Amino acid sequence: MKLSVSKRSERIVQSEIRAMSIECDKIDGINLAQGVCDLELPIPVKRGAQDAIDKGINHYTRYDGLQELRTAIAVKMSEFNNISVDPEKNIIVSCGATGAFYSACLALLNPGDEVIIFEPYYGYHINTLLAVGAKPVYAMMIPPKWTFGLGDLEKLITGKTKGLMINTPANPSGKVFSRAELEILADFSIKHDLFIFTDEIYEYFIYDGLKHISPGSLPEIQDRTITISGPSKTFSITGWRIGYCACDEKWATMIGYINDLVYVCGPAPLQMGVAQGIEELPDNFYKSLCEEYRLKRDKICSVLEKVELKPFIPEGAYYVLADVGGLPGKTSKEKAMYLLHKTGVAGVPGSAFYHDCGGEQLVRFCFAKKDEELDQACEQLLNLL
């Protein structure tokens, strides 16, 4: 027998986000490809982690996370997400939201199960499904508002369909699902007996008077919804790898067991830092954060308009898809590479967010940068004029 990688891993590809980050580093460019979050982390979060280290909170936690963090998450979910959860039964703290999603997929999906994914999608959702042997199927969203059709969803249903992924606010489109849309998806999931997986990591980044609505807050689907989120983006701690999922106890128990098997636990002192941040940061922290990012959004979108890379104005999150059809190149990768070498600014080729031939006229930019770096990126993009 010739040694080789597993059949499962043959389907996994490197994230185009990381690939463009590498290309950006080669020329010492400005990386608007990766959602790193360059802002300072809040003082209570930093102090909470430092105090935990000083107090010796450096060992294994319970498989579902420290009690202090689970309690803080439960309070936050009640007050912000309008979801009532028991910190002893319904919350699993994992190594990032990606860890929570991976654990949930391993616990709830069988090889061959199909999960409906809205397109454009976030690549890690796809690769996670492939890693557990599940099959993503794709529901196209139509710009500029990224709408979808119920009829199109119905056509995707087979005897193997087991789940639906909702990313709100969405990466890369910035779409914020409305209550009316979520009610349609709730009825759809009940009709076809589907799990609803959500990714709500950008829940505090909402613009233009819109409001974040957690799918799990709809009473009729609370028992089938796996709510996934975390503080990585909100607290600018993407490298801390703290995330969580919240769901009915009958799902949470096995997700917790899988989380223990794969990750053991999230970093203990960092869990304490997140707990302290959730407990101590006032409402105006989140409001100020949202306003700061709205200004960043408006800044980069204004420049993209000026250089005739039409932006699809995002309603949430901190990415913007732009129409780069006027740039040289046959593919979005060629267009993104032209843009990088012409301006020194890295974006992500739109094809990274589509499974087939979509996205070839798009590039995604991340505006979660310090003002001086975003200003420099905008100035360099003007070289396209």
C-alpha cells in the first residue's frame, strides 16, 4: 500500500485568505485580506487574564468551560440575544467559534449528511463540513441586498439534508438576516426537520439602524438551533481562541464530549479574561465599537466608489465585497494579484466564497484596521485612478 493523505483531507484546501496574506507579506503590503482586528483589547479583558495567571488559574477547566465564563455568557445571551440558557446545561466553551462549530458538526452530523450553505459563504464553514464527511449544498444569494428564494431552498432538499447554516451578520457579504427572513427559514427547517447552525461572531457589528436577531431567539426553533459565537472580533482577541456554542441540552452534552476529545478545553486564564470583559464592559462600549467600525466602513466604501470598484455596502460585520470587473485579469485571483502589485493592498479573491464559477468579479476587503493603516490603504487604492 502506498502511503498517502486521507481521502477526507484531499478535499480540504488552504484558505485563500491565508494565501493572500502570505502574498501580501512578500511585498510588505497592507493586508486587508485577513480579519485580524488590529484594535486594542479592552482593559477589563486584559486585566482579567493577567489576574487569572497571577492567581494560578492555569490548568484544565471543565470540558464545557469555566463556570465564571459560562455564567457570563448566559447573562449576555439573555440580555443581548434574547435566548434563555442554563450555564450548567446549554453552553459549551471551545477553542474559538470554529472549534465550537467543528465539535457541533462531529456530534450531530454523519458522513454523507447534507447542510445548506448560503453563497457567498465563509470558507471555514465549508472546510469544516468536508472535514467531518458532510456535504455542503449551496443556496445563492443575490446582490445588492443578498436576498434568497424559498423555492431555491426547496430544490436543494434531499433525503440526506440534515442542516442549514445561517451566518448573520455574514462574512463576506455583510448581510444581516431580517426577522422576516429568519421566520421563513424557521418554517423551512421545521418542515424538513433540520438543524440550524448559526455563526454570529459579528453580532455586535450592525449598521444603519438595523438590529441583530439571533435565530435561536425564535421560540419555535430554539430546540433545533445551535448558536455559535465568541468574543474574538468584539474584544480584538482573535488569537486567544475562545468561542462557544449554546443549544438544547440533548445536543450540548455530546458536543461537550467531542469538544473535550478534540480540544480538552480553551485556555483557562483567557477564559477568565473574557468572562471579566463580558461582566464589566458597559453597553456604550459596544455602541462606540459599532460606530467606530461604521466610520471605517464608510471610509473604505467611499474610496472604492471613487476608484470605480463598486462596493456592496455591508449591513454588518467588517468586510466589503467590491466589483472588480474593470481590473485586468480573467479570474478574481488574477484581479486580486493585480490590485496587490498595483496598490500594495491585499484583498481576497471572490472565488474563495463561491463553490463554482461565481465571485470572479469580486474581491473582499477587511476594514478592521487601525485608522492610520486603513487611511494608508485608502490612499494607495487611489493609485488606480
